[in-house]
Amino acid sequence: MTRRHASGLDRPWASQMYAQLPEDGYIHPAPATARPAPVPATTDAPVQPEDYSKPYCDFMTSNPTIFHAVKSFSQDLEKHGYKQLSERAVWTSELKRGGKFYVTRNGSSLIAFNIGKEYKSGQGMAIVAGHVDALTAKLKPVSKLPTKAGFLQLAVAPYAGALGPTWWDRDLGIGGRVIVRDSESGKVEPRLVKLDWPIARIPTLAPHFGVSVNGPFNQETQMVPIIGVDNSDLFGKSTGESSDIQPGTFAATQPEKLVKIISKELGVTDYSNIIDWELELFDTQPAQLGGLEKDLIFAGRIDDKLCCYAAHEALLASSDDTSPGIVKMVGMFDDEEIGSLLRQGARSNLMSSVMERIAEAFADGPYGPNLLSQTVANSFLVSSDVIHAVNPNFLNVYLENHSPRLNIGVTVSADSNGHMTTDSVSSSILKRIAARCGSTLQVFQIRNDMRSGGTIGPVTSAQIGMRAIDCGIPQLSMHSIRATTGSLDPGLGVKLFKGVFDYFEEVDKEFADF
């Protein structure tokens, strides 16, 4: 599938940024005083990275919460012939060679897969997986707070590392999932809501107040968003609950005005039909192309919707005629930022159960652990999470030859202590794939005197047993409310991940003994 960019700029540097790979298979930045000689891009690459710049920005702006992102991916899959499967159903009669399917769990995790036309049970699966959750602040179960000094406030709790300094003085919207009972049928259903105008703000204290502005700050008492003004106490007026919200209902535990706005958005007339919700704050500033030549992307929630977006587009772009003897699969998981637990996280059985069902459906004889183990041994996982791009203002914290740049290519992430699942076998496989599809690989490893982050790679590969590698698209300002990547980087991710789907079957034949 072709996605055309609409930046309105002619960017000749985009076709000159590739360099010949050294013998180790990775590109290494040239010294600051040298300029790499321009080398023409490979001519047989089917993916044009610049085609994905603007569409990625549009996707990020339109889908600020995890529920919106998963729904958007699901709708796009259906437009391209993918059929949704229910975990409650038996799949055996549904799965066919050449078939395209997807399954979601909790509305916040998704697995999509394309079964090759020549697939046989026991043969491998090429998988690109990442996490689709992002740092945020979630509304507490009881989010209504007493009016304080003339301000309406909202009770929120940080998800992972949110509510840090970058969240202060930002225009924050509210969105997520609302659980609603239908008045006529009595059935309970999820509905998505997105209030994408500036509603909430966490105000900083002006520097004039001396030592009080230096922190540390209390997340419970000093990082509480304001959502409006209410000075009625100065005039002896009541600020009590409206009579049309019934006491004892869920709605009665939430800010009255918020309940009414969300009800209007969803067409709910009886507030008591709102049973519960999972809402979060998000930066309302849209994702945008930036830089003098629009060679950058500025956006919120890049970690890790960027790699999920690239994997999704790569699956759609991969031809049914390439690697017809395998299953091509994309996984997107919730809860990575808090340890990948819960039933929709990478530590759950979601991916392994899908793999088991596929292997069982195509078994020629009795299905058992022998066949599943064979499938796992023939499979390969690309654990794809964003990685730290080199920051020119803090070069001292990066290792030489391990400083990824923007608009060059996906970065292999290594760690000697097992925080990443990369090893010599998996990196060799990816190098061969990169060579086949004309992609450039970079490499990152953190300094010995710093703490490495984690990904879904180690836990997923350990639980299932697949060969696996950690690699991701570089970005600046990881875990900030607003981050930066290169305008070509979404498309460079598509290019490599498409290469995984297109060429894994033939490349794997070179690595039969591993």
C-alpha cells in the first residue's frame, strides 16, 4: 500500500542519506568535522520513506489514547481485507492459507497476522512487535475534587513516569474509553471519546516565590490539574451536585461538567448509564513536521506508537507473494511502560495463544507440544521499541559508535545484561534482511555507568522461546510529553519491517542450525 506524503517540500537530501555498510553490518557516524559522501539510495527499494511522514503525523494527532490507536489500526486492517477473530470462538475452521486476520484484547492490545499461501504447520512466523501504550496521567476512580481557591481540579494518577516537569504548563485534553449501558437493549458496550481542546493544565509556580519553585514536588498535592474556575463560594452560592445526576451512581463520583460534556459527545441522555470509564490526559498540540526543511517530526506519544505504526504499515505493504511459507505477524501490547503485566501485556499469553491456534489449525495429525516447539524454533521476533537518538547537547552521555542519528535507519539495541534480547545470531539475521531490502542499520548500547531501559523483547522471547532481536526507531526526548524523530524515520521503519516480512523465509534458510 502506498502512502503519499504531503509536506509540500522537495527534499533532495532524502535520496542521498544512505551510506555503504561497513563489514560489521552497521553504520557508524562520521566525526563531527567530516561530512559523509552522498550515496544514491538503492533503486529496488519498494518503500519510499518520505511517503509516510505526513500520514504518521495525521495518525498521531487523530489517535491520542491507546484505545483510539488500536481502533484505528483495526479499522485500517479491515479496509485491507483482514477479518477480526474473537478469542471466545474456535478458530480452526476460520483460518485458511492466504487468510488475513486480527484479534484484540481489552481494546488496548492487537495482533494481526497474514497466513502464507504455502504455509504448513510447524513452519515459522516472522513477527514484529512493540508496545502501543504511552506515558500519561489517568483519571482516578473518583476524579471529582472539592473546589479549592476558586479552581475546579481533577484527580489524576501518573501512568509510568508521567506528571514530570514536561507535563507542566501544557494544554491537556481528555480521552479514552467509556463503558455505557444501552438504554433500550440493556447491553453494556465500550465507546471512545476524545475531548481534544485544552481542558486541563498543571500550573507551575513562578520563580519569584524563591526556594519553593525548586522542588521536589509532591505528585499528589502539587501536580493537580486545573480544569476550570468556580468562585461561587465568594458569593455564598452552593457548589453542590446537580439534581439530574443521581447520587450513588458512577457519574456522581466525577466532575459534573465533565460528565455532561462526555455524555453529550456520546449521545448519552441518562447519566446513570455511564457505568465506568478509563480516561487519560494528553497533549493537544498536533504532531507536526518541523525543522527548516521539515526533516523532523515533533509529536507526543512517539514512544512507542512510532514502531507500532511502522510495523502495521509494513504488514499491509508486504506482498502475498513474498515469504509464502510463513506467517507474517504484528503484535502491539499494552502495559509495557509499567512492566508488561496484566492480561493485555506482553507477559500474558496473548501472542503465544495466537501462535498455538495457528499451529493447531494447520496440523496434519494430532496437535501437541512437539509441533508447537517446531513452530517456535522456526520463528523470529523483532521486538521494536524506540531507542535514544544522539542528543547534540549531551554527547558525553553516549558511547562512541553507538550514537544513532535521525533519518538514517532503524537501530539495533544491545545490552550485555539481558535488558535487550539481541544476540549475535539475531543481529546476523537482521543484517542479512537489511541488506536484502536496502535498509541501513545503526546500533545503540548504553554506557556502563548508566541504567538501561527495557522492552518486551526479553520477556516475550524467553516465554515463547523464539530467536529475537531488539531494534527500534531513534527519537529524542524519550519519556517527555513531547518528543522528536526524523521525518524519514517512520518510513525507514516501514522499509526494514517490510523487509522482515518479505525476506525472512529465504534468509532463515542460511541459519538452520541456530
